[in-house]
Amino acid sequence: MSGKIFLKSPGEVAKMQIAGGVAAEILMEIGAAIKPGITTKDVDVITREIFRNKKVGNAFYQYRGYPGQLCISVNDEVVHGIGCSRVINSGDIVSLDVGTIVDGWYGDNAMTIPVGDVDPETLKLLAATEESLFRAIDLVRPGAMLADVCAAVEAYVKPFGFGVVRDFVGHGIGRHLHEEPQIPNYRPSYKLPRLKKGMALAIEPMINAGKAQVKVLADGWTAVTADGKPSAHFEHTVIVTDDEPLIVTKRPRVALPEQLGIAPL
Ligand code: MF3
Ligand code: CO
């Protein structure tokens, strides 16, 4: 990170809409391929083929040596899971995280999907995490405090008793996957700026059913919950405009909070 927040011009925003739009398409195609019996390595191979067919650059593959085509994190895995021989079963939740590079511009998005019959408490975690992302996005306006956007995630999930992961954060995005500023999912102790038109933000709540603590496995990447309880992750790339936040990775929502007795936005 360089310490500087790069504002995107309208022409650059148009390019980010393309990178983000493709990232969303790819995420949905991968989601549609997830069925009980498939391995996470199968999903990695499918992802490689999708990127190849679309002739799009993969933002994650070999990023700081990351070996996967996507991050695929099952149940208690929080983020950065690597495709392997693990079989996905009914009752699992699977977090999928995909990043694109189009014409030098980056798009980044993630979602957690239920596979087959998932227990109601875990579905609630999923729905609440996705809703918390939209509560945060809704505050993305010029002049708003970024710290308030961050605080909105924690404020929404706290009443459920869920744990907000603190070891990983969202980020600015543009010509690089990770730019300034950092975007934690809680009000940070350090100062965050006011939002300005042209800022591009990857907002990504990572929420645990139990405690917030995570640990990284011996592979150096896979983060899991310390207490073994499930974790959910949703992410959108969002740009500050004159009025409404522009979600460049827009796609249909995974979870319907109303059906789970959670108040929608
Ligand atoms: N969406 C995550 C992030 O923004 C995943 C990137 S990790 C990588 O940090 F190593 F796979 F690139
Ligand atoms: Co990200």
C-alpha cells in the first residue's frame, strides 16, 4: 500500500465496471457449479476454465504466491482456502472469492452459499453477513465518514451474537487488488478519511457464528475460526459517486433476510 488514495475518473470508473461486472459473472458461474460431491479442487479447475473462456486476468492466482484460482473456504474456513481434495457435502456453506483484471483494472467479490440442507442458525449467519455488507454500502456517499461505513457492519451483526473477524479487512481497489485505505468491519482505533467521489472500495465483512478469533493453517493461507464454528464472507467492489453508491460487482443476493426473520434494509 502506498499511503495514497487514488480517485477514479469517470473513464476509469467505466473500466472498473467492466472488471467488476465480469467478476460478478464469474462468481455466479462458479456458484452454479457447486453441488454435493464436488471437490474444492474441481471448483478451482472450473474457475481456471471460466477465466480462460472469458479471456480475463485472474487477480488472485500467484498474488503473493497464492496458488489457487479462487479462494474457496468451507464451513469453519474464514477466507483464503485453497482448492484441494476436500469434498463439499450437503449441509456445508462455501465461501467463494474471485478477483479479475481487465485492461489493468481490478474487480473483487465474494459470497457464501449454502449447499443442500444447511441448519437454520448457519443460514442466519449467512443472511446477516450479506445484509451487513448492504448496510455498509448504503452509507457510501461523498462526505460520509469511512469509519461509519466500517462501524455499520459490526453494528448490524452484533445483536446476533456473531463475531466480527478483525485479522482481515477490506481495501481500496483500482489498478491494484489492494490499495489504500484499509476497510475494517468495525470502527477502527486509527483515523479513516471522509469519502470522496471516485474512491473505489472493496468492502468485505467476514463474520463468525462464534468468537472473532481466527488462526492461519500450516499452508500459510487458509484462515479458520479458532472455535471451529462456521464463518461467512460477502464482498462487493463499490465506487463513490455524486449520489447512490455504484456496486460494480452487482449480482442477485444469496440470502433473503425476510425469510429468516431478519429485518431487511
Ligand atoms: N478478496 C480477498 C482480498 O481482497 C482475497 C485475495 S487473497 C489472494 O484480500 F491471495 F487470493 F489474492
Ligand atoms: Co477483497
